[in-house]
Amino acid sequence: MTTDFVQKIVGDTDIPVAGLSLDSRQIGQGFLFAALAGTNTDGGKFISMAIEQGATAIICHELPKSIKENIVYIVSEFPAKVLAKCAANFYNKPTEKLDLIGVTGTNGKTTVTSLLYQFFQKLGYKCGLISTIGIWINDTKTEATHTTPDCITLNKILDEMVDADCEIVFMEVSSHAVVQDRIFGLNFKGGIFTNLSHDHLDYHGTFENYRDAKKLFFDGLDLEAFAITNVDDRNGKFMLQNSKAARVTYALENAADFKGKIIEYDLAGMQLELDGEEIFTTLTGKFNAYNLLAAYACARMLDVPEEKALTTLTALHAPEGRFSCIRSKDRVTGIVDYAHTPDALKNVLESITDINMSGGNIITVVGCGGNRDKTKRPIMGKIAAELSQRVILTSDNPRNESAEAIIHEMEVGVPIHLKKVVLNITDRRQAIKTACTMAGSGDIVLVAGKGHEKYQDINGVKTHFDDKEVLAEYLNERAA
């Protein structure tokens, strides 16, 4: 039992703990229940239920009015921090036994962690990956429910990785995870900052709060760690202002410790210069040049020799749903990308424009998720209209919102003179079919927003939906 951040203890802490849970419904005999305040409900309301289920220890913000005998109550102003420490202890402090690398930023987290996971596997390391697209323990995959899991799940996964002899783990670190103390108490070998743009303001309230949440991750790194930042991003240096870690920079445009340059790129890949040496990669686009640079800088900080690092980079591929290309027999190119923020959509469309050598039309199918940051919706609509020849606004994961209302909020951002290039088709399958029907030889159809996801969430019901599967179906129909 940790006493850090504990204000008061009622009862005997010298008791065995059989398990930990944030959910009173998942409590077993001898469990510790953490009564945390969530976004939608307060765990304190479920303390009695947890005790009835068998909980013998409670972490809470304040003591309940009714105190039960033979129950230990741990009261803290920071209950999430206390839980995180307890979770690390319960699961044998896993991050003391492996190298943990965290990647944070608005865009690129999934790609950078995936590239690093591939990279070190190719070098013969046993590796773990904790990301939006899944959790990998060596070659075994399980599905992910959050970008960064809760602290109990996280420490459990990391302990399993230790048991599987993983030497190094790459993990996406979300802003939610930082402010909710999900990563508190973990020992990071290094951290990487990719970029920062408009996202999650529904949760953080302001861009400054969102930015500061990212910065807290680097503030928490210790003297033995390294912190890698993109200094082409205006927030890159800010992230490291108070960090104790060794500071490392990468860039395409500014002076940096690890400098890159795009020589040329097209749909087949990209010719890059890194530290004065040229390599070819099947990844393409300026945004992927930054992702590769971040991965390269991390590899070098983990003592991989330059020549081996450059050679290994050439063998890496993009993760599922990140600029995934499909070609029809009549030369229509389909691209599926996870771009679900204004900056990500802008980056993808600008890259497509740069490599669109045939001069064909760019037809963009895009929506915005429900129950998420509403302020980005008109911006996404504006970007899509300005950087495409045709746009179809459609549903993404509307969740508990009206898909039509979300589309209308996107359409508000479309400049008046571009309204004529925009269609609204609520049904996502029909929207993709229409885009493929519109396309002619040499055109490019971008389906943005869901990427690797294999479902659509409508009114709390998830049904199978795979953008790449649907896009391939209709592109193949063209040639039939």
C-alpha cells in the first residue's frame, strides 16, 4: 500500500488484495475499489455496491457517511494518483523491468508507435505496442478500447509484457490519460512529441488546456529519460521547457539534432534524406516524413547505429488505415485515412495534391464523430471544400447525436463560393459509392475519418463497417 497523496486512512491496510477495479460491477471478493469521479458519474455513489460485491478496500475522495467494519478506506485529494501507484505495486512495478517509450501529440501517435514497434521487431527485440489500432505483445494482438488504457489495465498489460520477455514497449499517450493520471507512476525511458493542433476541446475546454496536458507528460520525465520533440511545430520547444529529460530535436525545416529532407514522393513512396543519407520508403507525404524522423530519432537515442537505423527504416510500412491506397483497373485511386482532426485532414489533402501528377479530381468523403469536439466540425468542412474538387459530407460515428445535425455543422464552415462542390449523404456506404461513381480515370477518392476502425457507432449500437472494404468493393465494381 502506497501512502503518497493519502490524506487519511480508516481501517487496517495490512490486508491482502485480490484485485483492483474502477467498476463496482466487476468487484470480486477481497478487491480494492477505486471510487473515482468520472466524466459522466461519480464512483463514490457505488461504494456500497462495491462492498456488497466483496470489496475490502476503498480509494475515495471523501469518506462515505456510513463506515463499514473490516473495510479499509483510503482518502485522498488525488485518488487517481493513489490508484495508479497501487496498480503499479499490484502488478509488480512492470516499467522497472522494461523500456517504455511514450508518444504524444495530436496526429501521428499511432504511426510513430507502430513504426517503432516494427523497427525493433525487425532488429530482433521482443516488443510491446499499446495503441489505438490494438495492443501487441510480441506477435499476439488484442483489441484496444482506448488510445491509452486506464491505469489498472495498463499496468496489467505491461506486467503481461514483462512475463512475455518484452524488452521495450511503445505506447500512445493521450491528453486524457495524462490529466486523468492513467500514466502516473510509470517509468518512461523516453517521450516523443509529434505535433499539436485542434482536437479534444470538448474535454479540455481550451486549446491552452489541451496543450498543457501534453506538456505535463514531458514535465514528468526524469533525468535518466530522453525527450524528443518536433521543432517545426510551434509548440515543440514549449513541450520541453520544464522537462528534466535529455532534450532531442527533429525537423524538416529548422535546425535540429536529426534533420530530414524530402527529395521526392508519389503514391508509391518517398525518397528522403536523413542525416545526409538517402533512403526510400513506401510511406509517403510530408506528415509521414515527420513520423519517420521521429522514429529514427528514437532509434538513435536507443543506441541503434546510424547505418542500421537507416536500413531498417526502409523496410517499414504504415499502420492499417493510415494513407492506405487501393487502385482500380481504370486508374482511380482510393485512399483510406484516419484523418479526423482539421490538421490531419489538411495534411493528407495537401499531400494528395502534391502527388497528384495526373491532375485528376480529388473527391473527399468525410464526416465528424458525435459526442466529441463540435468546434472542429466547420473547420473540417472548410478544409475539405478548399482542398478537394468534390466533397461528400457524411456520417462518421454519430454516436448519440443526429448524423444530419453533425453534417450541417460541418457544412456551415464551407465558403459560399464552394457550396456547389459539396454533397450531403448521411449513409456512409452510399457516400462512398457515390464518390466512386463520380470518379473518372486519374481521379483520387479520399475516405477520411475512420481509418482502421471496423465499425460504425450509431445510437450506442456498433455495426460492422470497414472503409477500406467498402471502398474496394465499389472501386472493383467500376471495372466489372
